[in-house]
Amino acid sequence: MDKILLFPYWLTLKVRHLLFDNGCRKVYTPEVPSICIGNITVGGTGKTPHTEMLVRTLLEDEQWYGKNIAVLSRGYKRRSKGFQQVVADGRALDYGDEPLQIKKKFPMVTVAVDSSRKEGCTFLTDPETVKTSKKGRRCIHKDFPKADLILLDDAFQHRKVKAGVNIVLVDYSRPVFKDHLMPLGKLRDLPERIAAADIIIVSKCPRYMDGWEKGMWAEALGLHGYDATECSGTRKNGRKQNLFFTTITYDTPQAIFPEGDSRYLYAQRLILFTGIANDAPLARYLCGTYKIVKHFNFPDHHKFSRSDIMSIRNAGDAFPTSVIMTTEKDCQRVRDSKAVPESLKQRLFYAPIKTEFLRPEDKERFDIVLKELLK
């Protein structure tokens, strides 16, 4: 029954990919080196922290240090239209929470949003075309250098743009080979599309995985003879594919507003509110330090209304000595809200997130592989 229900969507995806694979549909290739980081599921794989990890990797590399690195995103749930250059003191309402988060962390990097990845890449590689283009609304600022490399955030499903390097993320807690196409599951694309990636990263892994478990993951993903040292295996067609495993870590919580009082971080109780696809890892991390007395779980990319803020404030009143925590992504939208009372600002904090490879030698191998692919 499930296969019958999913057949129309499966057929649509199959035909679409055949048209692109056979050259029946045109594909745009950016004029500069490009890296796409995406997935085949709906949210929750950790694209933003992995994009940040890639930015750090490139900024530390002697080949790209001092070059103009750009990040291009769709800017999910933003109100603005067309191409927009993200500024660090802007609003999530205008750019989306994730692009704004990246810009705040890496002010030296150009961050832009555009629903058309092709148009966005064109503007980033030739800024003068932004001024002359008549398509859509555009917003650029004085500091807008030509990009030397473009990171395409969440663009793996955009077949009209072909990146030089494709990185696909798979959530450890929701393997694609055990999932189903939407609406019965969270797959928005065919699992076989993973074969088109240059690098597969299994994200949100436990801190330790032995070689046997990694090998089982490789086999399930269609890779044979996985070599843990080389972090690679071979597909049936003989193509070599790289497979890495990462985990997420959290840094010391930071105040969302300047009024934040760090003494609240020493509280024993915590109120947690989130608007992300999966907040279980954060909840587990916080449970090691705090007793979570109230947990508000909003939909992904949720815009916090006045009513939401009041509910959080009421919970804070019920537990007056507790600290109130959210995610790094959510805090971008909390700052946009004009409904946050001054008394609440003192207690609002977020947990900075970052991604790490399970072993230092895996990170070294990843750097080598990425450099080779960008040649």
C-alpha cells in the first residue's frame, strides 16, 4: 500500500533526474569553484553547523586564506524578495535565521540569499550584474567583492546548478535507507541520489563509533570495502566515494541580549524553547547540567509571536530562579521580536553549536580530500 501511495512522487522524481542526467535540461555551472552542502531529507541533518565547519576549513587553508569566500542560501521563511546581501546587524526576518547566524560568526565572508541559486551565483561572481539586472528586488552594500569560491547551502536538490563538489549529510538517528519518501517519511529525494555525492557525512553521531559500525553504515549506503584510514569505499560501478562521520558539540551558553545576566547560568533549573527540526541532542546536553522544568517545542524556523513570548515569560514567572535557553539558530529570531520584556532579556541564553569529526585524523583526511576535489 505504501509503495502505491508513494509511486506518483517517486515517478516524478525519477523522470526529473533522468531529464537532467541525459542532458535534456540545461545545467548551470558557477564560474568559480563551488561546494554544495545538502541532504535528501527534510531538515534536521545539521547543514548550518557543517557549512560553518567548511567556512572555517577554507579560511584556515593556505590556498583560500585571504580569498573572497561566499555563502549562498535560499533564506528560508524570509520576508524579503530576490537577491539580498546579508549584513551582520540585520534581521532574521529579512534574510532567514541561518544565513544571519553564519554572517555574525564570519563577518569577513560574503553571505547572500536568493531563491534562484543560478541567479545568486551569477551575482556573486559578477557583482556588476546586480546593478543592471531587472529581475526581482535586489539589495547589495558597498563591501561586495567578487566571490572566489561559493558555498551553496542546501542546494543538492537544485539540479539546475551543478556544483564542483557535492557533500550530502545523513542523520545518524534517521538513516535514509530506513526512511520513506514524503509524506510517509522525511525523504524529499530518492535515496539513490546519494551516489551523486563526492562526500557523504553521517552527522549527529555518538562520540565513539567502532570500525565495524562504520563499515555497516558504508554497506547500507551502497559503499563496499570501506577503509577507515582513507575514509572511503567503492560503489558497484567502481566509483570511489568518501564517507565521514561527525558529531555535534555545544560551547558555553551565551546571552541573547546585552542585558543577559550570566549568574542565571549557575541555576539548577532550565526552561527550554526551540524551533528546530530535532532538539533532542540539545536537550540531552542540557540535562547533564540542569533539570528541564519546561520544554516548548515549536516547528522548525518558527517565528516567535507575542503569545509565544508571553508563554515563555509565564513559565519563567513560575520558576523565577531558572535560566531560559534556546538554540543558536532560534536566537536570531528571538532578537527580531519586539515583544520580549526587559525582565526576560536578563535570563535568555543560547547554546552555540558546532560540528566535529569523531577523530582528529578524520578531519585531516577530510581537508586533504576537499583540497583534491577543488583542484
